Amino acid sequence: MFHHTPIPQIQKMSQIPTVHRSDPDQIANSIRPSGQIHVIVGPMFAGKTTALLRRINSEGTNGRNIAMIKSNKDTRYAIDSVVTHDGTKYPCWALPDLQSFKQKLGEEEYDKLDVIGIDEAQFFDDLYDFCCKAADDDGKTVIVAGLDGDYLRRNFGPVLDIVPLADTVTKLTARCELCGKRAHFTFRKTNETETELIGGADTYMPVCRQHYVNGSMVKKTVA
Ligand SMILES: [Zn+2]
């Protein structure tokens, strides 16, 4: 018997999925301004704002143009300044969101900027998009400070979302208010349960792991 073996059908060109490969030379030669993103996180009272201002100041001494942004939600100290817990001040833009920054500053002024500092970054829902564009497209150095976790040690706002975008990430620690050891967490002294509760040392304290767990247990028993 003679069997006709079926001739394998040649796939038409249009059916072959095209694999798009990026040309390494093309990537290497495209000229883009080189931006950077640096993230400073940690609990409250860890000196995040101080670290941000120090970093901003050292950038400023290189003759670079700087702008500082903070959320207008936190009005504890001054609306138009970033103020550290020890009282150091720096003029800033207090804004409800980051997308309004360029518009408020003006396109021309924005183009002149080299460095953008963002304090209390956990309050900015558009942090990811803003940082991405500022560093990738506009060549800005963006230095971001904010809380990584809330008082329940859960991810707080968008700060951790920008870690994959960042050049560096620094986690600062405070001193445990109860034993003086390194504190990694923010403990809420009061019984309010909303995530965003703005407050200072009367509402929050930095604690070590042991005192975080002890404190949470005491709260549970009381509640
Ligand atoms: Zn402790």
C-alpha cells in the first residue's frame, strides 16, 4: 500500500508571530537626560525629612535647581515649609497631588529644575506616574521621603510602589520610645482606627518589634 504522507503546510508569513527585539545599539545610542529616583522610608520620628533636606541641600551646593513638594494634608507645622521634628525649615510647595505641580510652577520653571524633593509621599496617589515621568522622560533627580507602613505595619499609600523605579532605597530607624533600641515601626497610642490620622508625638511613638507586639496586645485587651 502506498500512503500519501500529508505535506506539512507551510505557515504563511502573516501567521508567524513576530518577535519584537529591541536593538541594543538603538537603546545605547538614544540620548535621554539621565534622571534618578531615591527613596527614603521608615517609621515616624526616624529623621526622614531631615535626611531628605540634607540630601536636597547637598544637591543644591552643586548649583542645581531644586524644588520641594509636600502634601497639603499635613498642616501641623507650616503650610509653605517642610519642617523637621527638630525645627529645620525649607520652603516648599504644599499640594493636594503631584500632577498639579508642573502647572503651578509653570512649564519653563519646571524645565529648569534639576532636583525635586517630595516629603510625606504616602499622601500622593499619583506618586508612581509623577516619579516615572520626572526621572525617565524629564531627567530629574527625584528624592522621595515617606512612610512605608501605617500604624498596623501595612503598606501605606504608594511609597512602596515606586521601589521598582528607584535607584536607591534607604530604610531609616528611630529609637524605641520605651526601651531606646532601634525602632522600625510606628505605634498609635490612641484607639482611632482610620489609616490616615495626622498626628505627632501625642498620637504616635516609634517602637521596636517587641514593644510593637506588646503594645498591640495591651490595646487588644483594653478594647
Ligand atoms: Zn522597645
